[in-house]
Amino acid sequence: MKTLLAALLLALPLAAGDLEDSLKAADRAFDKSTLERGLDGWMSWFADDAVLNTHEGVIQGRAAVRAHYSAMFARKEFSIRWQPLHAEASKDGTLGYTIGSAETSFRNDKGEIQKRSGRYLTVWRRQPGGGWKVVSDIGN
């Protein structure tokens, strides 16, 4: 009986505010996983069919996305931190996005710490269990 009730509750649509809160929470957890585990933490949030729009063209699929981001994470003392400023979800609760501010830092070839502030947009797809996965991400 409890299992049936839990399944029914998961099937109910969430209110817009709840969806936005859950998107922001996912985005914060994405940041925390990346801080703690680097590239592995970053990639744990990407969907298998994620797509990136880059200067090199469209990159599709988890393995290709990982290869693309490997160079960024390989920089000496690389760090990326961000915080969501806004979130919105589709009415049916299956897709959403977060936008926010970010800061990256790394040590350049001269040994100097380079810091860059920027903005990002992350597109999310809600998973069957209610969690979110990144389907596309772009930042400047």
C-alpha cells in the first residue's frame, strides 16, 4: 500500500514553484558534485543523450561531452563554481532550465591564477524518479 501511495505521489505534477525549487536544488547539487569530484562529478549530472553547441560544432552524447570538457578540467588548479539565479520548468514538468553566475579559475602557463566570471544556461530533463539530468549546457 505504501509503495502504491509513493508511486501515485511521484506521478502527480509538481506546482511551478516546487519545480523551480527542485531545479535550483539540482543545480546546486551539480555544483557541489563538481567541487568534490571534478570532471567525474560534473559528468554525473549529464544525460546520456546530452548535446552541446560549441565553436567546434555540435557535440552529442555523454562520451563526446566528457571528451570536450576534459581539457577544461585538465588545467592546472582548475575550479568552477556557480549558483543559479533563476529557474523555470515546462507546465508538464518534464523540461526546465536554470540560469546563473559562475566563476572559473586556473593557473596559466606562467603560474598566474586566472579568474573569469561569467553566466550560464543549463537545460534539464526530469527523470522518471523525479530527479533532473542536464541535456545541454552553455556558458561564457
